[in-house]
Amino acid sequence: MVGDPDMCLAIPGQVVELIDDKKAMVDYGGTRREANTIYVKPKLGDWVVVHAGFALQIMDEEDAKETLKLWDEALEAFDLHQRE
Amino acid sequence: MDFKLRDRNIAKKALDAIRSIGQDIMVMHVCGTHQDTLVRYGIEPMLKDVGVSIRQGPGCPVCVTTGREIEAAIELARNGKVIASFGDMVKVPGREETLASVRSSGGDVRIVYSPEDVVKMARDETDKEFVFLGIGFETTAPTTSALLLDDSIPENVSIMSYHRTVPPALEFIANAGEIKLDGLIEPGHVSMVIGEEPYRFLSDDFNIPQVIAGFEPLDLIMGCLEIAKQKAEGRGELINIYERVVKPEGNVAALNAMKETFVPIDIQWRGFPVIPGSGLGISREFQDKDSTRRFEDELEEVWNLDIPEPAGCRCGEVLRGLIEPMDCPLFGKGCAPNTPIGPCMVSREGSCNILHRWGRDPV
């Protein structure tokens, strides 16, 4: 993934070190790489989406977990509605 | 972090729900990674089975870069500049050659991961003139802005901005009416930068259902379900189901950097005519770092060249969403990822390349 710079990277990385106010070390499942943090201010342990060496958004882990629950509930509701 | 957004039960329920809505719809998305997910996980045929056709459209930055733009970079490489580019770009043909072939005949063409790599190289090699090719949509444009805004970048670096923006292209497609456009899945990572507002006119003015979606199989299936529902009810609304990454306002710092460094320009996209306001030209304030101005004389002829598409290549129609890769007679017959004829097969974000890589053996 890190060697594949053209793709919109869909896999987030985790901030494992805050180097200074413009740099953080990001771990992508074992591969580490510095990311520029001028556009977002992650905390240690945050998951970030990085493009072309720049962190562009912090991923909300709770929201990610919640998404699946909401979808499952929505589909259950849809299913019941269809059967009525 | 495991998002478990591949839950088969939920996928099945969602597909059943789409089937029960009973709409026969055409959905466009504009992102190589969405296409990768659709093909790699075999979701495209599942969706087709429940009435949803889905096509990538112009969502491949390398693909939509024109032959003329590539020829301009080739011209500068021939004239001794170091061309620094993201990977796939170097394999797309200009008039006759590619940047890769110029490199094999002695040109200095380098693949970089980030605009910042160019700065490091230029500091180490002060006797050379470096040109960074800024390619990509709103996701990579802020990274080029950072380079423009950095006062400390060496004099021997300039930037060729080939950046383009997604909403004007979608407006063009909606206005052109060439395909039945029942819904749009908006690109997750472009959206993480620009937020929700720039798409809203497509729902307000064209009544198109739109979903901002992430890149897991369920993101895309749920996105299609939302579009099918809206279509059945005659609604066209913008829904964000990628809230875990996309904030309504986008990334304000990145947007401000873009506003400061770029101005919208009218620019041609491969397969399209000139699309008004769809390009990001470097603003006047930063013109000393703009390669098109720094090398204006050298490039004058290139901008007037008429560069035909490779013979038989239907990449332009793939990019407009008019045909699928399999409809091109060259697909898999001479045109393959190792021997690409057109940019849709060159780029790892191109529909043809993705289908060739995964299509026959989905995960």
C-alpha cells in the first residue's frame, strides 16, 4: 500500500509517535512512515487517512463501530417493513 | 482497526433489500478505490443481479490527464529537467513516447511518493531543475498547496499543476445527459477534503440521489441501497454514510490552503471537452513556482499540439461512463496492464486495469 502511491489509500494508519508539530510517525499494519500533519492535528494513537505523505483526516473509531450497528438495525427495520 | 464492514449477513440483507425495491438503475462513482472494491470483492455482479449497474466515470486522475499535458512533461524531460511524478503517470503515452521511455533514453524522470520528496532531492542536487507534476483531485491538491506555501522550498523546484476538481465534472456529466444517471456515489477521500456542500447542487438542481461512501464492500452496497430507495421515492438527496472520515465541512485547513494557492481554470479532461472551472491553476501570487510560466517559451508549441488518442482505444468512452471496459475490442487482446495501450489500462485507478487485475478472480 505504501509503495502504491497512486491509489487513494483506503486503509488508515495509526499515529505511533508525534515527531513535532508538523510530523508524525504513522504505522500501517507494520510499515511505518512519516506523515505531514499540517492539515490535521492527530493525537498519539489516532487513526489517520494519509495521502501523498499528508494526514488529511482523523478517523473516528467509535463512529466506525457505530456505523455497522446502525446499518444492521436499519436493514432489520427495512426487512420487517417489507414483510408487513 | 477492524471495521467489520464486510459482514456477509448485512451484505446479503442489503442486496435483498435492493432487489425488493425493484429499481433498474445506473449509478456512477468517480474513484479508483471504489472501483477496486467493487471488482476485487465481486460486488459489481452482485449489484447487477439486483438491478444496479455501476460505472466508474472519470474518477481516475492519471486517465483524465490529457496527452498534451503528458507531452509537456515529456518536452521538459527532454530539455534536461528532472520530472518528479507519482508512479502511473510515467507510463501514459504522449505524442509518441512516455516519460518512462524518455527516461530509458537518458531523461531524468523520478517516481515520488510525496511532493516533499522533491524538496529533499532539489536541496541535494542544486545544479538540476526539478519539475513536480501535481496530479489528482482534491485529495492530492492540498499536498501540492503545501509545497507552494512553503517559503523554504529551493529555487530549483517548480510545479506543473494538472490538478482537477470533481464537482464541475459531475455537473458536466449531469448536463450532457449521455448516460441515464440515477445516482452518484461520491468519492470518500475527495469528500474528506471538500466536505458535503460542493455536491449539493447536483441533488438540488438535478434531483440526483447522492451518497458519500467509504471503501469497504458494505459502504458501496449500502450506498446503492440508499440510491435505490431515493429513486423509488422520486427523491434526490445527498447522504453521507462515510461520517467516520468525512466531516460535513471537510478539512477546512486543506481547503484554505487550496484557495490560497489555486484558481479555478477551464481545462480539458481526456474523453471530455473543456470543462469550465474544473482545473486548479496556480494562482498569480505563486507564479514564480509555476512550471508553465517558468518554462513558458519551451512549452509554447506543445500547448497547441493536437494529440490523437491511441488507435482503437476507447478509454474516453469508459471515462464518460458510456461503455464498460469489456466493450472495448482491445481489452485483454493486446491491451493489458503489462502492455497497456491507453491510460485506463495504465493506471491502477483505471477501470480497465482494475478489471484486468481482479475481474477474473474476485476475492
